[in-house]
Amino acid sequence: MMDYLVKALAFDNKVRAYAAKTTDTVGEAQKRHQTWPTASAALGRSMTAGVILGSMLKGDAKLTVKVEGGGPIGAILVDSNAKGEVRGYVTNPQTHFDLNDKGKLDVARAVGTDGNLTIVKDIGMKDHFSGQVPIVSGELGEDFTYYLVTSEQVPSSVGVGVLVNPDNTILAAGGFIIQLLPGTDDETIATIEERLNTIEPISKLIQRGLSPEEILNEVLGEGNVRILEKQPVAFKCQCSKERIENAIISLGKGEIQAMIEEEGQAEAQCHFCNEQYVLSREDLENLLQEAK
């Protein structure tokens, strides 16, 4: 089953709901960055929340998630857009700890709780929308929940999870976001809260083979959910040789001439996907002509 997300309404249009399977997407990030299990869980949770938040945007809009909790993993950076495309990396991918007292990957220890979660939305206007909240738990699901409630004033619940195989590959990843629309009655709220308190962790639901649709039924109850849209999800980076060339041209003639004389070539690596680009002397000489 390919990765995808669904958008839905529930409880007679009182609740907006999203769920995603991101196992292959997080697996691609794990392979590219060679993340160790705790780092994989932190990055995967952030990417899953990021791609669901991105799906709430329209057209060519995009957003950036930055998690800086002061922990040993360093900063986590995730880019996503309205098309279900997402990319991400952690500063220190080879970060891992023993399981916490609940027998789970100790994401909070890796992320830290002394810092902020920042989300910047680029919706094609002159100024970007930026929201920032303190990190409250470091487990990330709670932190994204706190962001939505505090910064966007939308009562929400975010569940994100990643399971890692013994060989460090990704066994299961995914998540959901539930949001109450204005006027939701107390009975509906109580029903949702009760279900959220009793369901299995999201990663366990995916490990059991539940689809995003079935996850929402599990979270909100069979018969309460109306699926509106289904959208593919994939790891996709926007880097390219052309972008690297444009960046080098912007450095100016002097810098390019120095590269030719000192190194005879130029190398660049994308933080998000680890793709390496090598520009030959001939490439640089062509760029020098363009810069002139």
C-alpha cells in the first residue's frame, strides 16, 4: 500500500479529520540520512505532522517546520506542501538512546524540552505567516497539538508514531490530526476524548495494517466519518543541479573564478536529501560566462 493521506469530516461536519500512512516516506528519509532509531522516530513524527499540516494548504503554498528543543539530536527541519510532498532532516542523525520507562523510543530525550516549535507558511504573499510555541513535551505529538491550539486557536489532537525494525529500517509510520470546528457540542467532544484515551498508539494501528480511513474510524468511531479526499504522500526534494548552478552564479564572477583556479570543480550537498552535486571545471567556466 503506497503512502497516502485522507481528509474527512466527522460527526455531522462538526469535526475535521486527517490521517496518513507515511511508512515509505519516512523510510526514504531514514535511508538517505542513515538515521538511528531514536532520530528516525523524531524525524518521522515531524515529517508526518508536517505533511498533514501541508495538506491543509491550497495551490502552491508550502510550509516549514523547525523543531529546536536543545536536545542532542539538534534541530529538525521539515518542508511540505499542499501536494503531499515532504522532505526533512535532523542535525545529528546518528542519535539513539535506550528505550524510555514506557518501553518506547526516547524521543523526548533526543529532542529536548528547552526550545521552540516554529511553523512558517508561505502562501505566495509578500509576508509569510509564522507561529512559534515552546516545546512542552519533546514527544512531538503533544507539541504539534499545543501549537495548533495556541498559535492557530484550533482545538486539535495530533497523533504521530514511528516503529523501527532491528536493522534500523522503518516498520511503520503515520499519524492523524483531529480538529473541532466552531460550535462542536460537549457530547461530541466527550466522545472523541474518550476514544482518544483508549485507542492504541498510531504506529501500532499502522503496524496492524490499518489504512488511513480505518485509522479515522478507529479514532472517531465507525459510521461517524465521511471521507472527502485522498492524496498521495511522498518524500520529494526540490533540489536540482540547476538550482545549485543558479546559487553559484549569484556568488559573482570573482568567487567562480576562484573556484576554477583553486579547486578546478565545485561540490555541493543538499541537507534535505543528501544528494551530492559535482560541477566540473567546464561547468564552472560556463557559469562564469553567464555571470559576466
